[in-house]
Amino acid sequence: MPKTKSAKKELRKNIKRRIRNLKRKRQIKITIKEFLRALKNKDKEKAKELLSLAYKYLDKAAKTFMHKNKASRIKSKLTQKFNQVFASIQ
């Protein structure tokens, strides 16, 4: 346990940040799962909407706790999957 006043404050800040980051991470996972489900059902409009939402969440995560290259890599993979599914349908 922290002893000094500043160490106690740091601990409080770390706990708040951890909760916020876990919430964002969970939101990204849920959005990606829904996106993949929409791809499986070949629902183009919903998939497009969820892809945009996933981009938004990944960009926010890249600003704080996720490495920017990892966020870019995930966005690229999702876009490739989208194009694979809907390029053949057009």
C-alpha cells in the first residue's frame, strides 16, 4: 500500500484509468464481434456502420492505451474482411 499522499493519489488515478481503459477495450471487442456477425449475415449497411464505429473506438484507444500501429493493423484487417465479403456481391 502507498504511504505518501502523492503515492495514494497516483493509485487512485491508476485505478480510474484502468477501469476506463478496460471499458474501452471491452467496447472494441463487442463492436468487432457485432461487425463480424454482420459480415457473416451479409448485412452490408449494418457492417458499414459497425466498421465506422470500430474505427472510432480504435482511434480513441490509439490515443491513450493502445499502440497506434496495433490499432491500424486491426482497422486494416477489418477493412480487408469487409472488402472480401462484399466485393464478390457487387
